[in-house]
Amino acid sequence: MNRFKLPLSFLLAALMFGQASAQDGKTIRIATEGAFPPWNSVDTSGKPQGFDIDVGTALCQRAKLTCEFATQAWDGIIPALNVGKFDAIMAGMSITEKRKQVIAFSKPYALTSNYFVVRKSLGLAEMASHLKVNLSSQAEEERGILQALKDALKGKIIGVQGSTNAEAFVREYFGDTVEIRTYDKQDNLNLDLVAGRIDAGLADYSVWKAFLGSKDGAMAALYGPRISGGLFGPGIGIGLRKQDKELAERFNGAIEAIEADGSLKALSLKWFGADLVSN
Amino acid sequence: MNLHLIVEVLPLLFEGMLLTAQLTAASVAIGLLLAVPLALLRTSPSSVLSYTIVLYTFVFRGTPLLVQLFLLYYGAGQLEWVRSSAAWSILREPYWCALIAFSLNNGAYTTEILRGGIRAVPSGEIEAAKALGMSYALRIRRIVLPAGFRLALPAYANEVVLMLKASSLASTITLMELTGTARKIVAQTFSPYEVFISAALIYLGFTFLIVHVFGRLERHMAKHQQRAKLKNHSRPRDRAAAKVSASQKVAP
């Protein structure tokens, strides 16, 4: 038995030290998905990179926090936060009422703008792409646009990433007229769109931009209006545990600061080639 | 932990449960249909055929099922010539991709399990069959396959249970079977414990069923051995019975 005592005590010491440093030195562990470019992805060495990571790093600098990013599958990202595996989520996660029941959010650091992308070979009827639908408003015109979109997509197979607002939206608004396939990763959805297994997909503009710019993406195009509000919520925020009020305050302050000095907009231009952060 | 929720989500998992049962049953059935001839060829003297089958079982047992599924689903979908071929109407559908991958994988394992069973058939039984003038086909049908299958049954039951659990991989190619449905509900309720416990209970139910059915099958197929045991315990009656049967045989 004696042989085991030494390593065990080392282990215990290491565990205790690990915990202590997480509290005192404020090493904030931030979870990201790593498969949602350009929001977040991993480079060839497996290190997280992307808009979320750059914003997170800038925020931590402002808030004088030591942060480290780690990847976590999207499916379990909220439970992982709540059981304490991580202290924050920055994964292009939009703020919704449903998520707010279990976690807290910082103020938004980016806006959402969802679009359908369809295979060009489908030959759907032309639809103006400058239209905008805000699900929170009840305007007659916007409902008309949504109805036209629904008619155009009738009977088609729509791909969405599972457990996202896009899935919730398609189920609620188009669920009775289209077939829905859910994917664990946007990459896989794109593959199936190229292969022709699905006819269209719904996701954020930022996600489509990377895909449409690629060689494979040439066979697909944006279709229909920009959809925001309602189910999609006010924007993208940092997910935090409800009891971590002080951390939320520090992040909110830092978001305001990088918004004010223009560095947030610069990061948006760097990763999205467009301003997705200003109203 | 909310015990109420565990019961509440059970009906929501029903559809996924059906798909899991369907996928498992279909791939086990096709796998067995594949495995019986392959196992016989594998044990046959022809070395060319035997090596081809060794290659098949080696490839399918030597790579993860998830990789096989991805190769078939996402891999084949990348190739232009596959997409323009007639096979695309089948490979386009996630259900068929899953069924093909599961069947081939299950077939590979079952081939090796059956081969083990066939090899273990006592050579005396086969020689006896030969001595009685049975043809090869008759020998296979009456002696080798029944005896081999009985010997392989415990290992085969295990493989069927493994297939049931492996069917959860179908959720990675957009099929909403039991695990996929459970994950979807977790994402909506954010309560992983309760929902996955419900899913686990359903898997346990299925496993119980499979184990039970194979247990009965095993007892049924070993009937002749059980009778032999009974005889040893009740000698006096046994002798009387032997006398009767002996006299009956002589009588006509």
C-alpha cells in the first residue's frame, strides 16, 4: 500500500492546486465548438481560432482576466457550463428565452442574420435577396414574404444544424410542408448540400459566407429574405452560469469598451468581411 | 434529477425506438444471410475464396463502424461518378447507407463467429454423416450448420446485442433513432441525466428481450443434451424404457 501513497498525495495536491488557481488567478475556461467557421474552428494543430476566439481574447484583456479556450461539442455545451467544466461559452451562441431559462448571457457581441441557401440546380422562382423579415414584428408585408418563401420551399428537404434556432424556426414555420434533416455539424450539412441529399439549408449569414466562397459552394446561393428577431433572439452573447453575476458584469463592461473603440467592428470585418456587430 | 421527466420523455422517444429496432433487426437479418454462405466458404478447402473472405472480415472488423459509415455516407457523396450512377438513388438516402454499413459490418463479425462454430463441430459427427452416404449439401444442412450454429449461439447473441448499441451511430448521419432523438430532447430541455436515463432504460429493455429470446433458442437447440442428463438421474425408469424400446425395435 505504501507505494501508492506518494503518487496519490501528489494527485490530491495537484487537484487542490488546480481548483485554487481557477478561483484566485481568474483563469476563465471558455468553451467553443471549433466547427462553426468563421465564428470558431480549429487550426491544423488543433488550436481554436476564429471571431469568437479573437473577441474573447480582446474581452479578457480589457477585463484583466486570464482566459483559455477549449473545444466542446455543441450538443453538450450548455450542460458542460452548468456542471462547471467551463466558465463561459463563446460559440456563436444566440441569446434565446429558452436558453435563458438555464444559463445567463452577457449583452450581445454580434447580431444574427439568417438566410436560406439553396442548390442552384433546383431552379426555384426568383426571390429578391434584399428583403428583411423581423420575426418580432407582426407587419403584414413581412408575413407575406415569409409565406412566399414557404410556398417556394414546399416539399423540399431542408438541412439545419441540430439544437439551433434555425432548427426551431424551420420546425415552427415550415415544419408541415418540408422534410427536415438535422446535422451535428455545419460542415456535414454543407457536404450533403453539395452531394444533393438536401435541397436547402438555413444558417447564419456568417456561416454561409465561408461556404459560398469555397469551391464547393459555387453550386449554391443565398435565397430569400434575411430572417432575424423572434426565435433568433437579440443576437450572439457569451453564455455564463446564472450565479456568476460578477463575471457577467466584467464581460459586459469589456464588450461596451471594444464596441466603443471600434476594435469589435474591426474583428467582424476581419472574419466576416462584413459588419455584423453594429445595429 | 427529476424522476417525473424520465417517465415523461419515454413516449417522445417512441419513434426513435422504432427506428432503432428496425435498423437493428434488418441489419442483423441481412448480416446473417451474408454470413452463412461466407462462413461455409471460409471453412471450405478453396484457398482463393477463403482469402477473399478473410480480406472482407479483416477490413470490416479492423476499422471502426463510424468510419465505415462516414466513408459510405459522406465519402461516396463526394464522388461525382457515384452521384451520377444508378446506385445514387440508394446511397442518397441516409437510411440505406446506415443499413448497408451495419449489415456489412455485422456480416463480417457473424461470418467469423459462425466459422468458429463450424470448426468446432466434432469431426466424428461429420465422418458419421459421410459414412451414412450423405452428400455434401445434405451434410451441411443436417449436421454442420445446425451443430455449428448451436455452438456459435452464445457468441452470436452477444453480437446482436452489440449491433443494437452500434445502431446509435446512425444518428451521426441525420437518422433520428433512439440516441439521436434523446440528444435532440436534451438540447431542448437541457436535462441530459433524465433523458439519457430514459433512453438507457429502453436499450436495456431491448437487450433483455434479445438475451431472453436467445436464451430460449439455446435451450431449445440443446434439448437432446438435457434429456440425456435426465436419464442419468433416473436410472431404474431409464432401464425400463430401454427395455421397452428394445422390444419394440425387435417386434416388427
